[in-house]
Amino acid sequence: MSQLFVNADGGLTTAGYAITIIAGIVLFLAAVYFAGKHSSKNKLTTKQLVFCAVAMALAFITSYLKIWNMPWGGSVTLCSMLFIVLVANWYGAGTGVLVGLAYGILQFIQEPYVLSFFQVCCDYILAFAALGVAGFFAKQNHGLLKGYIAAVVARGAFHALGGYLYWMDYMPDNFPQSLRSIYPIAYNYSYIFAEAVITIIIISIPAAAKGLNRVKQTAVS
């Protein structure tokens, strides 16, 4: 049955793509429904939905702007994580997790690799949904910066978990055996932190920080 949805190289077949897209739409709509049902105050307005959609689109576009690729998955992109973090900073952790979840599904459709259902959850769904934790820091001083760092750490934790469970056999022969126990952490955080450093430098530029603040004021007004 798995051969119907996953090819020999670990990618998706046509049927696999179809099921993934349908499942992604269903999951996203269900998440939006239950998030909004808790309280009328939690329902996103049309304006907020538009900002979320634009942010997710920009994240997806910038995910193609890769500075470099890692050999076994993962890449340093041009600030793609930032746009999901911005949503969490504007509208809270719950909305950030929702948009991150939807973005994770898009990432899976973009570059799918399947070893198991839980591996897909670790590498795509949970990892990008975890970017929403940035919303917990939104009201603090330097909330965007603190939230971004927390989001990066949270995303890397799920990638590292998937690495321990599924990717240890891909460890390079020249990697020090004495450090084998930290290989998934070192591998995944190497490219995530590299992108984080680039992003933090950019958002720390006064002109960029001022522009992001203006966008936030428009988004939440």
C-alpha cells in the first residue's frame, strides 16, 4: 500500500501528492475551525487572514532563495522562517502555530521525503508549527528578537528528534565517532542557526526594524 503513495526514492507519487494536498486542506480548515470556535475574540478577521496568507506566501517564496543546501536535507534560506514568526508576533502563538502548520504542509509538498508518518511530522508539520512559539514573547521588550530565537530553537528540536529516530544511518563516515550522540543536533542546528544569524542581522538594521514595526502596526490595527 505504501508504494502507492511513496516511490522508491522516498518521494511522493501522483496519488501521494493528491492525498497530501487533500489532507493538508482538511487539517488546516479543521484547525481554523477549532481555533475560532473557542471564543469569538479568537476569530481572525478578513484583514488578519490576508496578512497571514501574504506572510505564508512570502515564507514559501523565500524558501526557494537558498544560500546553500545541506546534503541530507535542510537549507539556509533568505529569512523564510521570519515570516511565520512575524504572524506569531502579530496575532499570538495560536495563530502562529496554525500558519506554521500550513506552511509545513507546503514544505512537504515542495520537497517531500517519506520514511514514516512520524518522520514527516517531525521534519515538516511539527517543526514548522513550532515557529508559532514566537507569539509567547510578543509583548516583551525586544519580543520579535526573543520570539525568533525561541522559534528557531523549537524548530530545531523537532528536526533533531527526527534525526535521532530516522537519520542516524546517514551520518558521514568522517564525522567524529566520539560525537556521534550529538550528530542530529549538530547537523540540524548548523543550517538553522546560520539562517538565524543572517535574519537577526537584517532585522537589527534600524531601517529594517522600523519598517517591520510599521507593518506590525498596520497588521494589528
